[in-house]
Amino acid sequence: MLAEERVEWEPRSSLYNTDGQIFSDLGIPVVLFMENYDINRTGYHDTDDTMKNIDLDYASAVAAIAIESVAAAACDKR
């Protein structure tokens, strides 16, 4: 799968209408990591959206990968 760049104000953009949108609007670079995203799942922004639904070990592993990826990209001098 190839990456596709979309501007932040386009509704098809993954960043559109996320928490990162406000930072992007202010000119602050934003990186959005998403995996197995299903907006229609039970527990997405409803009363079942609680910590009991979060696999903390998995979340911390994804966060570590995201941090390492952004750091590597920021330091790339190509």
C-alpha cells in the first residue's frame, strides 16, 4: 500500500476532525498514527468507551513505535 498525502482541511484526510487538527491549524507539525481503526465499533465515543477496553501493554508498544518513528524521521538528514 502506498502512502497518500492529503491536506488537513480535506474531509477525506485522516487528520480532519481529530485532536491533531487544532495543532495543524496553528502550524504545528502533527503525526497521526492509526491502526485497525473502526469508527463504527461499540465503545467508540459512547458510554462504553472506558479504560476497560484498552489493552495497555499493546497501547504502550504502539506508543513506543510511534515515538521512535517520529524521532527517526525528525533526525533524518537526507
